[in-house]
Amino acid sequence: MNMAVDLGWYLALAALLFCIGVAGVLTRRNALIIFMSIELMLNAVNLTFIAFSRSLTNVDGQVFVFLVMAVAAAEVAVGLAIIVTIFRHKETVDIDKVNLMKW
Amino acid sequence: MTFNPSDILTIVPEIAVVALAMLVILTELLITRRETVLQLMTVAGLLVVMALAVLTFDKAGGAFNGMTAGDGLSTFMKALLAGIALLAVLMSRDYLTPPTDAGGEGRGVRHGEYYGMLLIATCGMMILVSATDLVTVFLGIETTSIALYVLAGIRSERARSGEAALKYFLLGAFATGFLLYGMALLYGATGGKTNLTEIGRAITDLGPDRPVYLYMGAGLVMIGLMFKVAAVPFHFWAPDVYQGSPTPVTAFMSAGPKAAALTALIRVFAGALPDLSAAWGPALWVVAALTMTLGNIVAISQKDIKRMLAYSSIAHAGYLLVGALAAANTGTYNSATAGIMFYLTAYYLMNIGAFTIAILVSRARENGDYQIDDYKGMAALHPWTSAAMALFMISLAGIPPTAGFFGKLYVFSAAVKAGYISLVVIAVLNSALSVFYYLRIVVYMYMQPEVKPARVRMAPAMALVIVICALGILKFGLLPGDLMRWADRSASMTVKPSPRAAVALNDHDQ
């Protein structure tokens, strides 16, 4: 396999993206931004799968990525509907203000 | 890689559940919106699914090139999951459309959609219990979770329901990210394997020089599964989500996904990662000990019965993890798995029974609250309902002669045989602690003066749920042999996870 860029770089990039996503989920307070950070984590996963798949010349990882993308799309549909419901009640999507029950 | 038509047989229950979901949704859309018709249809369909799950069992082997297993474990769990869905559907009677004198609130909810979502979640759990590949584990978890996010928020006119859905969704999707990253690293570390058994073999072939990201992958997968089981320290979503969700959904959520995720946990750790048990064994030990201790201690101080049952369900997840650790880590794969199956059956009956009575009691109150104080003096006015509630509490506490006692007995004795004596001591001490808050409700019902008289109005379907749960608990508490034999036989027909665990099966006592 003749790859221009070493596998380690792809993995490092994916790990960095994943950590940015985790940091976003933990520090941001807007439900939509948290949601975007989660999508970033999922895309870091996809990048990891693709990098391994290419370096191992095994297509299973690419198939997995398609499934992750399909599931992420379903999650977006449900998640945005839930966020809209919250907005109707509260007029805000700040998760610190969504606190009828203690976290 | 060939397609074998007989493989379809192993997923007949899943196909039937999805077909039923479509049928219910279309019936509501095209024919009738009456709750009784839709509910009877769903119940009848689930009975058929239960029968199919048992009847289509043919071989203890894999199907679809190792993607799923049609073995004893998955057959037992599929029948159990159909049973959980069945009682959850029955106990939802009148919940979505309270009688007109309660203001006709919740008119916007369509029953067909609600049952349909419940069935799709059931299908996802069925996929998860038979999953023997990372792909099917992931798809099973996500099919379950996405349907449950919708169910948690299905009473969108209530702020709490929406809040529960948001918290469940954000934290659930966050955990999915960890699970998937773990799967990606496992895939890479094992040279492109996704099948659990092949991963196990690849790790053995790696020998001592394992890449660091193999351990990271295993750890991340473990975090993802721990989240779904609601184990400490990944439990923080559970109390809020359980309290805010519609109560029938809470009952369903606390029994079904927990059962499915535990099964997946056993399959992943016993099947794919036996060689790493030195790393995850102690971690799982600590998680199990923390889960039951924290669940029980926090449950004591709760004033809301749904929240109390939520923490109690965290504690029960801890007891089950003791069994899962024994099942995954050692030679007692067989008897510990059977113990878990028995425990899950018992837990489902007592938990759904307790939640059903909680619905009835809260309905009798004007504000619809779930305060534990509402149970004071209930026995004088409702002797039968109180007796059933007392039975459920005694069973949850694990006192004989109830199914809850034998569930704990089987799980803990399997764990002792596997050598986890100090962990079982912690578990037994925790059971003693839990008696305090379970029996408090019994004391309130029988030995306290009544606060305010409340008429509990009971639909026949709700009464049926309580009777089934009570009879089941007594049956399995007095004569546990039948269920235990079935569980034992199912466990012994489980796909051998890996060469190492298969050898270990031989020193099982039966």
C-alpha cells in the first residue's frame, strides 16, 4: 500500500477532532452547539474508520461509516424535533435553563 | 460470504415486531384511532412475537456470516423483551388520554405512534441481544435509543417530558460517540475485524505487543455500554430521564434496554475481549460496587417514588453487573448467564408492577404527583392494591419467597463460584441497605394514618398487569425451578464466545 501520508497522522487528526467534540459537549451550554459537537465526535470516528480501512485495505470500515452516517441522520431528525419542543416551552435552548429536575 | 436463506429464521421475531409496528401505525392512520382496538392489536401481535421467538429457535449457531446469533441466550431474551413490551403496552392504558374529567389532556398523542415507537425500540433491543458483530451491536443500540428518545418526549405538552427527552438525547448521543470511537479503534487494532469472535482471535494472535489504542478502544466501548446500563459513574442521566418520562415508558426503559445492554456487554467482553480481562475485570468490579452502593444510598433520601425507583434501578444494575462480571470473566459463563436471565425476568415483573401502582396512585391525586407520602394509610382503602405493592417492594428488596430473592441468589452464588467473594459481600450488604427504603413504603401503607382519602380508579388492563406481575413473582418465588431450568438450558446453548471461554464451559458444575 503506497500511502502519501502515514496512518498515524490521520489517527492523530481524528483523535484531535474527537477531543474538540468532547470539549464542546462539556463546556458549551447551547443545546444546538452541543449537538454539533457530538456530530464532530461522530465524524472523528468516521475518519478513524476510513483511515484504518485504507491502511488495512479492508472495506468493512467503510461500510461501517455508511451505517454511522445513516444513524447520525436519524439522530439529527429526532434530536432537532426534541430541541424544537424544548424551545416551545422555554423560549430558550440553554441547557442550564432546562432544569425542572436537577441534573 | 454466502447468503443462507435459513438465516432468516433467526430474525423472524424482529421482522414480526417491525411488521406489527407498521400495521399499528397504518391502522391508526387509515382505519380507527380508538385506543382499545390499537392496544388489543399490539398485545395480540406481541403474544405472536413471543411465540415466534420461542418456536423459531433451531440451532445454537450464528447467522448472516456471524452478524447475529440465533442461540439460546438471544431466544430467551427476545421472548423476555416481547413480554416487557407487552406489559408496557397494557399499563399505558388511559395514560396518554386521561378520562375527560381530567381535562382531556394529552389528546394530541396518537396511540398508534406510541405503540409503534415502543415496538421499534423492542426490535432494536432484539437486534442487540443477538448481536455478535460490532456493526449489529451499534445498530441495535441506536435503533433502541432513537425510539426511546422519542418515547421519553412523547408527551410534548408537558415541560418535564421534553426536558427528559433532551437530557436523554444529548447524553445518549454523547455516549454513542464514545462507543463508536472505541469500535473504530478495536477495528483498527485487530487488523480490520468487526466480528466479536474474530476480534477475540485477532487479539490472541497479537500476543504480548498490543497497540495502546487496543486498550483505549476496549475502554471506550466499555464506557458506551456502561452508559446504556446506567452504571455509576455514567448514571447521571437516569434519575432525571426516568422521572420526567411518561411512567409506562419509564417502566419499559428501566427493564428493557438494561436487559439488552447487559446481554451485549456479556457478548462483547466474553466474546471479543477475554484476553484483556486483566484490564477490564478490575474496572468492572469497581463499577459494579460503586453502582449498587450509590444507587441504594441515594434512593433512601428520595421523596418522589419515580425517582426512588430510578435509583433502585441503578442499584439493580449494580447487582446485575456482578453477574455480568462473573459471566464474562470466568469459567462460569454458563450459570452466571442463566442467573442473569432469571434476575432480569424477576426484575421486569416487580419493576413494571411497582410502576403500574405508582401510576394508579398518582392518578388518584389531583396534582398527579408521585410523592411517597401519598402511600400513607393506603391499605385501609385499597387492601388488594396495597398487598400487591407490598409484594413488589418485598421482591425488589430480595426477601423470600419472591422471585427477587431467587434472582439475587442465582446471580450471587454464580459470582461466588467465580471467586468474587468480596464483591458479593458488598452486594449482600447493599441488599440489606435497600430493605430500608423498600419497606418504608410498606410501612407507610399499613402502619400510618391516612393523609387524604384517594379513590384509585383502575382500568381492567392495569389490573391485569398487576395480577400478571404478582402471580409471576409468587410463581418464580415459590417454584423457581421451571424458569431456572429454561434459563440454564438457554445459557448452555449460547454461541461459544471464544476458544478460551469454550474450554472454561467444561468446568461448569451442571
